[in-house]
Amino acid sequence: MPKIQLIRRDGRVIELDATGVAFDVQRGVQVWPIPVFGVRAALDLNTNMMSIRVSGLITDDTQTTGSNGAAAVLDLSAPTGLYDSWFKQQQAIGNTTISAIVSALHGKEFLFRSSTQVGAGAGEDIVLRFYASSVPSATVATRSIIPVDLTGSITDTEDIADAIVTALSGASIYENGSSTPFTTSFTVTQGAGQKANSGAHQGVGTLTGEKITITNRTRSTNGNTPLSKRGDVTVSGSQDWTASFTSSAAFTGGVSGSRLSKGDKVQDLLNMTVNASPGGGLVSPQSFTGDLIEMPDSLSSFDVGKLLRIDQAESVKKYIVGLRVPYESTVTATGLEEVVRQFTIPTGPGTDTSAESNTTAFDPVDVISGEAVRPNPFFRQGVAISGVVTQFSPSYQAGDSVWSYELGFSAVEQLLGI
């Protein structure tokens, strides 16, 4: 029995067991018979409606669900100033070569804590420190120091990112007084940075590994802690770290799960559907233009709730803005095993979401201003089906051990309301 996800406006998801899912697409094609000739003509202006019906069961949780690990991002492509890339920003302050950038990184560091360290309350933390020369051994103690060795061959900023990943992957830290491999406490992943032209600025072509995401494996709000960046006085001679690459100000997105009864779940769903507010609306010009025009980021989405400063109101945060229905794909898998994808629909002229092109990871995370957040499906295609709940019908029969429900959902890409 698959689990579907309802996506709230604040990024939280509600998982429900589904026993049946039905898609209904109706195309508004006008058809006329032509007299005498015995043929028919049609006018198709690409007007269509899509609705989804979900039926399922609501049961008591047997374990804690809904938890999420806090994450932070280091992006060596993105500057902290008004430049096209971090490399350009470094050039502007006089570090015109990659070797000069490496030298400037000597002694710079990040200070953070794992979710388990916070929960243990033993005052433990982690320092990730860059060394361009005289690399010391790692320290595994109350303050665990992980050295990043930049003395090897560094030809571009992706090489620096690789060195960070190598250091983290091989490190150990203290958690509750015991030495623990870093990769037992965190997952570390690499991907393309925000500034796609960073490689071109360095004369090395496209770079695909400048962004590093560090995620707590222990899923808890304990992981929502600051990520501080500074210079170590004993190594770099100064605490100042100006013109650094973009990094999260904190680990965010950590959620301590809950264990709910079936009645708790019905109550929460009634709360989210009976009296919720769209907060003025969600407008995406990119959905109108599709692939024909690439809209700038400043125009590609418009959240009326933020403009009115009501986006953090409880009635607005709980509004359901998307539905994620999983399926298993072989055509996009890199190996023999299937991968989990979500059903999506193309919106706007020229868009295509065939099975081959549907490569977005299930329940993906975006990075906005250095913060890892679940994307809003109104503003980013491919992460879920954007829309509104039009019906929620829970029912219970005496003697049953579960609630059953029927859910109606209409796919929409532009939303206005109060």
C-alpha cells in the first residue's frame, strides 16, 4: 500500500496510506460534425482539467513518523557579494588565481554541532578547518577538528569541494563521549552549485560538484543549530573571513517526528482543510510561459502571503498546496534496481514531463539563501502536483479499527484567495 504525501504551504508533509489513486484528465476539445461529408472537425485549444481521487485508510502509528534531519549547504560557486560567482568575488579582492584563493582559505573554519551532540548535552562540537600548508592530524575530542587538506593539486573550486568531502568522509567526531565516524552522524552529498557559470569564469568548463549538502542522520529538531564561519586566530592570524563562499547560516529543516493515533490524524486533517487560508495566493509566471521564455528568478514566483506578511500565520502555513504520489521507475534508474519518482504534470507551453525526463529525486530539497527547504510545487515543477484539496471525507464504522477516507484534489498552477 503506497503512501501519498500532502504538502503544506510551510513545507511540511502529511503521509497517508492509499488503497486507491485515480487520475481524471478531461480535455476541452470542441467537436462539430460537418454536414453532407460525413466527417467531424475539432478545435483543440489545449484547455484541460485534471482531478485526482485518493482513497485509503488512516491507522494508528506504530512508530514515530514525520521526522526529518536538519541540513546545511556549502556552495563554492556562489558568492556572498553581488558577483556572478565566488571566483569572480575573489578576483575582485585581489585573489586572481586559484592558488591565491587556496592561500586565503588557510585557517578559515566552520563551527557546528550534530543533532546527537546537542541531545547529549556534553558541550561537544565540530570544527571544519582549511589548511593550505602544514596540515595537522585530526582531533577527536570534545571539540573535534577536521582538517581540510588543500596542499594537493587544486585547479578549481570543485577541487576544493572535493577536498572538503574527502575530509568529512574520513573523519571521526565525539558524540556523547564516544568516537563516532562522521558519516554515521551525517550524510554528505555533492551536486552542481547555484552559479552555473562558475566553471566558465575559471576556464575549466562546467563544474558539477561545487555544492555540498551536509544532513544529520538523527532526525530531530536538535539538529537545527547555527553553522558559524570564521578565521582561527592561531592559524590564519585573524577571525575575519570576508568574501567567503555562500554557506547556510544554520542547519535547518530538522523535525522531531510524532506518533499519532488515527483520531489525531483525522483531527489534524480536518484542521488543515476546514478553515485554512491560501494567504492571498501563489502566482507563477513561469507556469504561463513554460519553456518558451526563461523568466528571471525575481519574477518566476510571487508569494502574496510574504508580501502581506501573513505567510507565517498558522491558518496560512497549514494550507495544502500539493500532492505527491510515488511510483517506481526503471527508465531513470542508473542501475538494475528501480528508483522512486513522483507523478508530475507539464504546465505551460513547450513543457514535457515524460518518464525519461522525470529525473527529480523523490521528496527533493531546495537551497534558498543558504537554507535547505522543501520546494513549493507552485513555484517548481517536477517536485509534486500543485493544486488544492476540494474534498476530504473521513468515515468510521462501529467495530472498525481504522478510519477510511476519500480525498479529492484538483491540479492548479495559479492560486488566489483569502
